[in-house]
Amino acid sequence: MCGIVGYIGGRTAYPILIKGLQRLEYRGYDSAGIALVNNTNVNTYKCRGKVKDLEKLIGTQDISGSIGIGHTRWATHGAPNDTNAHPHVSMNGKFVVVHNGIIENYTFIKNRLVEKGYTFKSQTDTEVLANFIEDIYLTSKCSAEEAVRSALLRIIGAYGLAIICTDEPDKLFGTRKGSPLVLGIGNGEHFLASDATPIVEYTDKMIYLNDEELVIATANEIRLTNIHESGDKQINVTKVDLSIDNIDKGNFPHYMLKEIHEQPLTIADTLRGRLLPDAHEIHLGGIADVMPRLMQAQRIIIIACGTSYYAGMVGEYLIEEYARVSVEVEYASEFRYRNPIITPNDVIIAISQSGETADTLAAIRMAKERGALILGVCNVVGSSIARETDAGIYTHAGPEIGVASTKAFTAQAVVMTLLALQLGRKKGVLSEERYKSFIDDLVNVPAAINRILADEDKIREIAEKYRSASNSIYLGRGLLYPVALEGALKLKEISYIHAEGYPAAEMKHGPIALIDNLMPVFVLATKDRYYEKVVNNIQEVKARQGQVIAVVTAGDTVIRKMADYVIEIPHTEDPFIPLLAVVPLQLFSYYVAVMRGCNVDQPRNLAKSVTVE
């Protein structure tokens, strides 16, 4: 979950590293640091806090050098402080390391190194790794490459690493296992980073490293090998379609608000080329080759974490309703540690914004070993999930920098909707008439979301009323139950208000005890098959003096008379209601967090891409 950036070339490295770390802060912001190499001298600067604190620390100090590595941290081993911040330098100064991941056997290695006379300044597993590489290097009198390879063969855990050896200062080493790492190819220069966002300004040519691959870069050359053998591997270069405009805030005060407002565009982009309205067709080219096997599946298992899990729940409701295939949705973090029943007749759909979620990747590998067909739904071209699945569908949401996911959720839900409708039609469950009606309505979803965004001021006014709340409940039925869960997650992620989502009918099985005149209750009450039942739930809340904020279909008069506040969304067909209903919840959470003075884009204790367990 930490962010790594590295540079080797003809420019001064410092500006590139600092700007890269700023763009990687969504991956971690407990502490930050850089190491700059000038000939054989290494200057290391690091501190607790954000990248701006690092810049302040450096001030007018020496920033010379055309080779360097940088790191922004989400703490695992060791509290966030100046000492535990990366980079870490080995005891004798031979190796400088930045690390994203966890070394599970670091205690054993550390004890062995202490016996040899090594001392440690930090509580991190990364400092242990730096010293371990150095010990092998000095003891074996081998090259830096051989020392790195030998050390990695003996460690257990996950890593994305950028490494410098001060005896070989014209080289930059990068390697990964379970944590992402990409090499950018420039003209007489090379870049390392956790993802493409910090280096796309300089190059669109990327090499996405696979697990246990090791890249050795000089200013003008690169070699790709792996940790098991020294032979060179073939290099596959990917051209990345990403611009600086995609990763800047523009005129918005926060990335999260920008990304909420981008949803009409990102949904349209996800539909483009897949939804063919004139022909009333859905074309999912990424899974076309495996469609016969998908059609024969006896069961679909969706695995995901966090917001992606809730998008998977939307998929579950839709696929079971319109394709009549049994679907289970599993937290990848639980699924991977159970002994689940998986057969070659099953299809696994893995959903992940980053395509690098550690638990989801582990679950994919387990299911693959048992013969299941693995499909991926992710947002990042070249990501690990995209490469390890049998087939898949990209969401085309573009970079999502805000830690609290918004546009990724709606893009994922759109993909699951397209899949459900295509399966339903191919299986003959969905009539041609209804299928065409759905396509006609799905085309209009981006415009409908624009109408919701135009009512943003009203949502801000409601947020002002509840900015001081301590708790809240979100209620929904059917397809809107996952939206209730997602709405509650957004509020607690960025405003730190305790919030829980429930199926509306479950309120009377416990949560109703919490309701009083201070408790805001969000009720998703659109005109669908559950409408009358939800009206009854609202009456139950009002009978206990609860404060009801209802999301309703435009023109609703019944609930308007009962609720304290009403937010209208345009009418749409049932499968697409989640895409609209979630938007007011995103905006409410955003404005509450801003009014409470919270860091909306970088909420405490969180990071965007969970690449460690």
C-alpha cells in the first residue's frame, strides 16, 4: 500500500521524485522520504508526515544527483515516525532500499544478523532486508545483483522494491512479488514506480513486472531477469493511454468531488463500444472467447474487497434475477483462507479497482489451481489481476486518486449490469422486448446522473444539518441494499462518523433500538417492487422519532410527507437504480467530511490500494 518511485538518467532526480511521491500519496501518507545518489555519496532525507513535510525538511539542503528513490508510507511494521520512514540504509551503507509489502520472516533474519553484529535503528522489516542483502554481498563478495537475488530467495512475504547499491551507483534495481511495480522507459533515462501515475508525464512506455522478476536499469539500458536465474527475459513494453489531465484535480477542491462529477463520463466510457444502442446489442469482447464456458457455469463466485465487494453484490442480484445463475459474493480476505468448494464448472469473477488487491490476487490463484474459469473486472491496464485472469473486462473509469472510491464503484456496477443482461439474453431468460427496453434506458444513465449532480446544493444543505451526527443508519432493499452498505462505508471512511448499512427489513431485528431524534436514517426508497415495504420501514423509523433522509424517485409525494428530507433521482429501470441512488450518498459524505474539517482525499489510517494482507 506504500508508494515507490525511482529515477536514473541525466536529469536532476529530486524534482521527479518529489512530484512522483505527491502523485502516489493516495497509496500512503504516514511518512515520506527520498535518497539521492551523487557519485558514491548518498543523501537520505525522510520524516513523519506528508510529502509537503518532506519538502520542508529538505529546504535548501543538497539535492544533487541524477539517481534516486523515494517512498510514501502506509505503516505496517513500526509506528509512523522519522526513524521508521523509508528509505532504509544498510548498516555499512552499501544498500539503500524502499519497500512496499511485508517480510513475514524478518524476525528470524534479524536475529541472525544481530548475532553477526548488525545493529538496527528502526522497527521495520525493510531495514532488516537492506542489511540482509548487504550481509550476503559482503560475505559472499558477489555482485549487487547476485546479493539481491540471493536475499529474495530466502525471504517470505510480499514486496515491491527499489534498491540502490552505493558500490554500483550507475544501476537501479527493481523487483516485485505481490506488490505492483512498473518500469517507465524514457530517452536516456528510466523510471520505477508503484503505478504509472507518477511517471506518465515523462513516458508512456511501461514494463509491468511480474512476480519475482528483477529489472536492472542504467540510464541507457535495462535488463529483465528473475530471482531464480540470471538469464535475461524477453521485455514486453506496454503503451499506456494516460494523460496528466487524468490525474490532476482541475478546478475541483478535492479529487473525490472531481471523481464524483466524472461519473457520467466514466460510465459512458465503460459503455462505449460495449453497448450498441442502434443495434440493441451488448458486446463484451474481453470475455467473448470464454462465453461458452460462462454460459455453462453452474455457479458464479464473485470475490472482492471493500467497495468492490458491494459492486459484486449488485452483480449478484442482477445475474440471479436476469440470467438465473446461482451467484455467491465472497470477501476475498475470507475466501482465500477457507477451504471453499470450487470446481471446474465454477466461474470466479474478481473485482478490483487497482487490479493489485493482495487478498483478491491470492483468492484468484487458489481458484485457478482448482480449475475454475477466472474473470477479472479491474480498472488498470497491465495490472496483476488483468494478467493473471483467463479473461476480463476493464472498467475505463480512469485513475481514481481519492482514497474513498466513487467512480470505480459505478463503473464496476455498470460492467456487472452489462454482463447480467448479456447472459440473460443469451440464456433466453430475458425476453427480447425487455432486453431492448433495458438497453434504451441504460444509454440515458449518464444524463440522469448529471441531473442529480445539478441538485448538489440541496445535498450540501442536508449535509450541514447532520455534520455533527455521531451515528447513522442506511437502509435499502434488494438492489439498494448494497448501495446502503456503500453509502455507509463512504460516510465512515471520510467523515469518521459511525455508519452502518442494513437490509431495511432487518432494522426491526436489532438496529431499531438505536433510533432516536438524533439518529439520521438514510432510506433508499425508489419506486421499485419493494416500495410499499420501504414506506412501512420509514413509518417505523418516524414512530421512534428518527430523522429520515429519503432517496426517492422524482415526483414521489407519499414519502415526501413522511421524511424529514427528500433527495430525488430520475426514474430509471430497476437494474440501473443503484447507479443513480449512490450518487447523492457520495455527495452527502463528501460535504459532511469537508464541513468537519476532515482530509477528504486522504482519510486517516487508509490507503487506496491494499497490496498487503
